[in-house]
Amino acid sequence: MMPVRRFVPAVAAALISSLASAQDSSTLAKQLANPIASLVSVPFQSNFDSNIGPGEDGDRYTLNIQPVIPFSLNEDWNLISRTILPVIDQSDIFPGAGSQSGLGDTVQSLFFSPVKPTANGWIWGAGPVFLLPTATDDLLGTEKWGAGPTAVALRQTGPWTAGGLANHIWSVAGDNNREDVSQSFVQPFFTYTTPKAFSLTLTADSVYNWKTSDWTIPVGVFAGQVFTVGKQIMQIGAGPRYYAQSPESGPDGWGARINVVFLFPK
């Protein structure tokens, strides 16, 4: 049996270690709420949508592979690379379309961001965004190259994170037989993070198509938890999405999202 004089310090050390681990996880959860945090992460975001097409017979599953890689440029500035590579499986998105599976178009964003927040506590970043025609099927992409500006701004106060991310993409080259791209993406987000690394997020991944004058607005509420499996730190989250507005042939009603994020803190 361990002597009392050794047992008490051992228990205290274990409690301190557990507390430190919880604090570290909570810090990582808050960093994940910041799209331009200096944290290497690889999210695998699964989205399930239905009621697609004029007859509302279509279904789509999209796995977005979204590595986030920060680079230190100097003592004052970081460059954050955010990539979205979609893997899509869909069927019956319009009568006679059948089913398609493969890659969609890649969206690559680069944010130049100050290392330190502003005097008022704002964290921000801005830079270019690019559309790359990586789709493996005509019905999974635009067959267009595109570019435009992107920006993000947020504040983190206590357990709260509130901000927004936006970009606009114009097509600059590609298949002349395909419709040009002029599309805005606007994503407000609000996250509450607990000391135990549990987070609750409200967001709307809104897209406005300037060519068709249509909004697509899925509003989602997602719960997530940071934890460790072996030596791998990760977050798993899930929740429902509801299409508050969508084009006539777009997704309708309820959908869902499951997110698995692998974290690689420095």
C-alpha cells in the first residue's frame, strides 16, 4: 500500500495534470472556433442533403476535406491556408440525371492575418480565394477557373466567439459552354465553448448566385467535443441543418452534418 505522504502528492499531481489537460482542450476548442487560428487541423465534414431537383427526388452526400495550415511570415503576420476539396455522391438531382460520384471543385483560400488581435480585440484576415476545376464529372462542378477576395473577422470574449467569413468568386477561364461564375459566400458564426472543451455553434453557410439571383441559406446548429484518442487530439461534432432558403431546384428542408477534425497543435 502506498504511504499517505506519497499518496496525497500523487493524487494532487494527477488532479493538476487532469486540470491542465482540460484547460488545453478548452483552448483548442476555442481555436477551432476561429477559422484563422494558428493551428494545424484537418476537418472531414460530412453533409447530407435531400429533396433536390424540381421533383424533390434528389439526394446528395458531400464530404468536404478541409486542411487548415498556418505559416509564420514574420513576428507580426501569419498566412493561413484553408482548402476545401469536396467528395460528392449524388443521385436524381434532376429527372434523368442518374447518379454521380467523385470530386467536386476545390476552393483554396489564403488569409494574411496579424499575429496579435487589434486593440479592441478583433481578429481578422484577408486575401485571395481561388476556384479550381477539379470535378471529375460535369454535374459535380463548374468547369471554370475562378478567383476573388476573401476576408474574416471575429472577436473572442470569455466563452463566446462571434464573427463572419465572406468571399466572392468570379470565373476567369474555363469551358465557354458552361455558365460563368459570380458567387458570394457569407458565413456568420457564433460559438459557445465550455471549460470542458464542449462547443455549441450556430452558423449559416449562405451563398448568393449573382447569375441567377438566388440565395442558398442552410442554417445549422452543431455540438462538438474535443478529446484525445491515444496521442491524437480530435474533435467530433454533429447537428441538423435547415434550408431557410434555396433555389427552386436546390436542397430543401432538413439536412445534417457530421464533422471529424484531427488537430496537430505545435
